[in-house]
Amino acid sequence: MHKFQNKISHFYEALAICQNEQPALKKLLQNYTYEANIFKNVVNENAVKAEEIFNYIQNIRNEKINRNIYTLTLLSLLFLPLNFITSFFGMNTSGMFLSQMKNGTFVLSIAMLVIVMILIFVFWLKK
């Protein structure tokens, strides 16, 4: 579109130069120069409209992508903790330390919670 605009502008400028430099052709080229100027203005207006339409379509696409990412984030927010819980209780703990204790799972849960809290605190301090 911009190439076409440039070519029309160059054509109009060439006609204007010819009209000014050739006094014999001035009257003949006056109408063509006027028509080329109108055509140049119409092309520029249509280029602006086409760019606005393109931007509108891009905005619609971006909004759709944002909605999809939002939905994916909500799904991961729901299923990630469930995945951690099922993997924790699905572990085979027969050979692990603290497996002979009556409250071994509770002790490990508290240890993991303390580690998570420490990590959150460290990340919070770095901000």
C-alpha cells in the first residue's frame, strides 16, 4: 500500500514539475495534475482506513489470545495444587526415612510447608 502511495506521489510531483517547467504544456497538464492530486488524496485516505481496519482486526485477535491465556491460567491454578496433592499421597514411602514413625507423613508435610514458606520469603525479599 505504501509503495503504491509513493508511486502516485512521484507521478503527481513529476506532473507538477513538467507543468511548471514547460510553459507550452502548462494548460494541457493542468487538468492531469489536478486529477492526479485528487487520486493521490483518495489513495492516502483509503490507506489510512485500511490501516485502521488492520489495527482493529489485530486488537480483536489480541483480545482473543488474552482470553485464552486467562482461561489457561485459571485451569492451571485449579489443577496444579491437585497435582501436587495427588503426587504427594501417591508416593511409595515404604523405604523413606520417617516411614516407621506414626506421624511421618505429617512431619514431612510440615517440613515441606516450612521450605515453601522460606522460599516465598526469599523471593519476597528480592523484590
